[in-house]
Amino acid sequence: MATPRTTFTLAIAFVLTGAWLLFFEPHLESTSEHAVALRRILHLHADRVHSMHLRRDAWTSATLERIDAATFKRTEPLPGAVDSPAVAELLSELEFQDHLTALEGHGSDSGHLYDEGLTPPSLTVTLALADGSEIEFELGKETPTGDGVYLHVRDDTRVQVVPLELRDRLNRLLDQLADTGTASAGTGAEAGDARREGPPSPKDDTRSGD
């Protein structure tokens, strides 16, 4: 039979354990999650992206839109099919991409933005989200050491340095979307219908003889 002293000791241990779980452990988890979030270049959920617009200059731009959870289509410069798995993979990369470093205060300093090739930028990407909001970011020059490229999210006071591979993937996507000569017209479903129908049959020669 437990003595009053034992009961009291167990009660104190229970209260202390509950206090740790209630106050300390969630705080440690939230601190860790906050640190991870600070390294992310964007606060983004890939499955909430409704459309993506890419612009390199006044002559080169393109837009794609989500049809459903796994399918995208090109809407600019002409309607057409896109490689939906590749687009989904790129959006996932944008969701989880960490910066190499963050330069505090550079995003609100015109001198730094100019020196880092962000005014004007070499590439601008605008992501329209399902809730009607937008995330826009710009890419500038490569860093002096050549191991990264400058990136600035609109209204962010920081400029971030990201891997060169991210810039290259975005530029390749823009080139593919802008190349309407090799891309299929219409949505993926429309292109599939056209392939199933096949080429038109040649008409019979109905010339009459004498």
C-alpha cells in the first residue's frame, strides 16, 4: 500500500512532467520549425499554386496554369501542353528550397539591389495562389564566387543567395514554354485526342472520265 509520502512524490513528478510537456517541449519544437522556415526562400505550399508567370525581358515571357492536382497547361504565349510532372517537381523544389545565405537589409537598399543585378532582374517569377494572393521573386547576378545567384522576394528586406541550379531550371522552363514551334497546341487532353484521331484520310480521286 502506498504511503502518503509516496503518493505526494508521485503527484509532484506527474505535475512536473506535465509542465515540461505543456510549456517546454512545444517551445523547443516551434523554435526548430521557425529556424527551418527562416532558411526557406519562400513561404509556399506547392499544391496551392494556381499559376506561374515567368518573365525574362520585354520579349520573353510565359504562363502556365493548374488544371487539376497533377496537371498543368500553358496559357501564354499560346495555349499548349506542358510536362506536368516536371512542373510539379519544380514547385516542390521551390517549397522546400533553402537559401545558401541571407543578406539582411539588402532587399530595401537600392544600391545593393543594383549591385546584385536585381534592378532590373534577369528573371521574374510570379506565383498566383489558390486564395488569390501572389508571391513574386526576382533573380539577379551570380555571386562573385560563382557558387550562387541573388534572389529577392517582393517586399522582403533580405536578399537571399540560392543555388545556380534553381535559376537554370526556371530558365529552362521558360525556354520550353516560350518555344511554341515545338510545343503541342492545346491542353494535354486535346493533344492526346489529336494523336488518337490520326492524320486525315486522303480524298478519293473523283475525276470523271470521257
